[in-house]
Amino acid sequence: MATMNKPCYAAILEHARAAPARVFVASRRHTRLTALDLISLAAADDSVVGGAAALWVDASAISEVEAEASRCQDASLKQCLVFGVGIHHAGLPERDREVVERLFEAKKIQVLISTSTLAWGVNLPARLVVVKGTEYFDGKLGKYVDYPVTDILQMMGRAGRPQFDDMAVAVILVHEPKKEFLKTMLYSPFPIESHLVDRLHNTLMAEVCATGAIHDK
């Protein structure tokens, strides 16, 4: 996951340097780690004029963002918000989540890092979506498992703001062996598999009783 931070930062600079960007990660812990790494990369980037804060905070809202950050309860969010990077997950206090959502929606901060479950919840579209890894740790199974394809599609669907942008970009960072599989799942139609053999008796009885299409041997 740590090796994906630099490509993630590069994608934000390339596709959403002055537009909203969302990064989806697998766990609450990784929202914090990813945010801190992105801020560090921005601080070390000589091409960024004015430092990391100037890159992702709206210049007209710096004082407002700093004031909101000072009132947040979560220490990591306080630290990241002043650099224009918000974090969002179910473990944050409700007020902190509301602050992040409001600032990001108003484009006062530019980058939002959240867990994948937020893709199904709050509607916060952006020009760029980065899916940082396609696995998450399943506590019941005790191992990492792949996201369902529907979850990946839902995360990708957060890219695009029809009222504001004429373009949208989704970047999926994935382990090399899974690259072709994922491309096939996203770009090729799913095979159609008939289940008629397994359910032939139900189908046959429906034709006899419900529709009357079958009335003798």
C-alpha cells in the first residue's frame, strides 16, 4: 500500500491539479497514512509553489479551513485538513465527518481520502477517483480478499461532475498479476450462464399452472 502513494500523488497532479480528487483505501488506518504521505510528497516537491498547503487549499478559504480544523476532534484530521486533505471513515465523530463533507463539496479542500464503504454512502463526486488497491482485510476469514466488482464500479462512478466538469478520470492501482483480470471484468461483457437445467422443474410447473402454456404431455 505504501508503494502506491507516489503513483497516487502523481495521478492527482496530472489529472486533478486544480480540481477535486478522491482516494479510496481499504481501512481507516490507511486513510491517515495515505493522507500524511501525500502531504509529505507535496512538501518535498520542488515544483509546488507555496508549499503543500497552497496546493490543495482554496486560497480564499485558508482561514476558514484552519478554523474548522482547530475545532475537529480527531487529531489526524486536524493535522491533514490545514493542508487541504480530508479523511473520512466511520470511526470519525459525526461533526468531523460533516466538516470534511462540507469543505470538500464547497471545493475549499481538494483531496478526500476515504474508506471504500463511502462510495455507497455520501455523494461527493470529483474529477479524479483513485482506487488505491483492490483488496481489503476480511476479519472473519482472517485474510485479504478482493473487492466485489460492483464495489469497484461504484467507486469509479464517483468520478464525474456533469454540472461542473466535462471530463472524469478513474485510476485503479492494482497488483500486476490482477491487472488483466480486472481489465477483463471492467471492459468485457460478463458471460451468460444458463441455470435452466437446475430449475427446470420450477419453470415447467410455472408453464403448467401459471400460464397454461403446457396442458398435456
